[in-house]
Amino acid sequence: MFQLLAAGLASMLITLFLGPKFISFVKKNEFGQQIREEGPKQHATKRGIPTMGGLLIIIGMMTPFFILSEWSIKSLLVVMTTLGCGAIGFADDFAKIRMKRSLGLRARGKLGLQLGLAVIVGLIAVRYADISETISVPMTNRGIDVGIAYYFFIFLWIAFFSNAVNLTDGLDGLAAGSVAVTMLTYMAIAFLTDQNDLGLISACLVGACVGFLWFNSFPAEIFMGDTGSLAMGGAIAAMAILTQTEILLLVIGAIFVAEAASVIIQVISFKATGKRIFLMTPIHHHFELMAWSETKIIMRFWIVSAIFASTGFTIFYLSTGR
């Protein structure tokens, strides 16, 4: 436990130390945020705020990990997924900055890259990390053997949660705080199951997110961008896969599920009936248009995230029979 606390603290301090220098660098190179035109009008003030802060999180996270880690296959798979999704996000951010627009890579291109990453992660996980092609059912001792379809399931989880965190990253500090809560839960799960290296990478990500929040809290000095949100979502999905708690992630990461589900429901409703269920999606924008302040939305979403994460951990704890 001491090693986990030390790793998390080191990640936080590295992020805090490098933050001002990193922000100065991205400002100098004019890596500013592009705001989508159809978003809330008050977000226009965020245009030009430095982005690609995900690089800062990744540096803060990876440095203590590589120093303290035992370099187990499972933890390296989390690193691979995080860096792979982060690279896709970086390409997306770079395209937005170069084209000076709110849209970067095409959706098909992103999904194609995520599919390739998922296949590689799945093959290594099944062949070398003793991960079975079975999806565990919470609160039971049963699992569903899906065979080769498990690789598609891995792709679905990586693609869904990386994009869900990306959708959540619409308010200052909302995604970083929610990711920290989720990964704190996975740190506890890894510790409980004696998977120390997975606990270590989780602790490093928690520390890096907390350090990043110093600069990303309202009003934000820097955004994590797709570089960070896709990387963080990939890390969460990888932790669920490698602890074989894929279904349980729907509870632990419920805030991300809600954000993505609100978009899906809105699209289906509008195409089917021509009517919108929410004022705007993702759902945090719905509450903005209900005149909730940005800080109120963020704090309440963090609280909801903590409630569901603790509920998910409780389910896991009871499932182990301890």
C-alpha cells in the first residue's frame, strides 16, 4: 500500500511541477482549444485556452510507473492501451489545431485505429496474461464464454469508454475528477486481488489526474483534449478487461455511461420522432441550459461518480466472498 501511495503522490507532484512549463509551451505554440459552434454559447470564452494537457497527465503517470513497476504483462497492456488511445487523441487534437476547427479525425478513422489496438491488446491478454475469453457476471460465480467474440467485446469496451470520457470532457475538471474516482476504485480492486502492478498504474493515473486538476479546475488554464480523454478512457477499459470486471465497469464508470447514453438516446429519439429528449447532449450541457452553474454541475457529477464507484466496489467485494 505504501508503494501505491508513494507512486500516486509522485505522479501528482510531477504533474504539478511540470504544469506551468507545459502550459507556457502550448501557449507559445498556439495549441488552443477549438469550440464546436452548436455548443452552449457561454463556452465561446473557452476558445483558445491551451489544450493537449493529456500529454502532461501521461508524463506524470508514466514516470513513476516505469521506475517502480515490476513490468508485468497486465500492467504493460494498460500502458499500451493508454498510449495507443492517447496517440489517436493526439492525432485528433493536432488535426483540429492545424485545420482550426472543432472536428479532427473522421469517426471511421478513429474506430479503425481503436479496432487495431483492441485486437493486439486482446491477443496478448488471452495468450500471455491468462485472461479467459469469458465475461464475468457480477454477484455470481458464473461467466459467459463468448469465444472469439471476446475480441470484439474488447474493441467495444475500448471504443465506448474512450469516447465516453471524451464526451464527459466538456466542463472544466469534470472528466479528470471522474477518471480519478474511477481509477481509485480500480486501485482498490487491484490491491484486494493482489495485482500490485495494476494497482500501481491505477495509483499513478489517480495522482496525475489530481495534479492536472490544479490547472484544469474551473476556470481552466488548460484542457486535456482528446489526447487525454481518449487515453484515460482507454486506461479505464483496459483495467476492467485485465481485472475481468468488464460488466461491473458499467456501474463503476456509470457517469461516463450516462454521458454517452444521453447522446445515443438523443440521436435515436430525433431520428425516430423528430423530437429531442434533452435540451442538449452530452447530458452535462442539458443541465447548463437549465441554468445550473458549471461548478455545481461538476461537483454534483463528481458526487454521483463517487456513489456509483463505491457501489461497484461493494458489489465486487461481496462477489469475492470476503
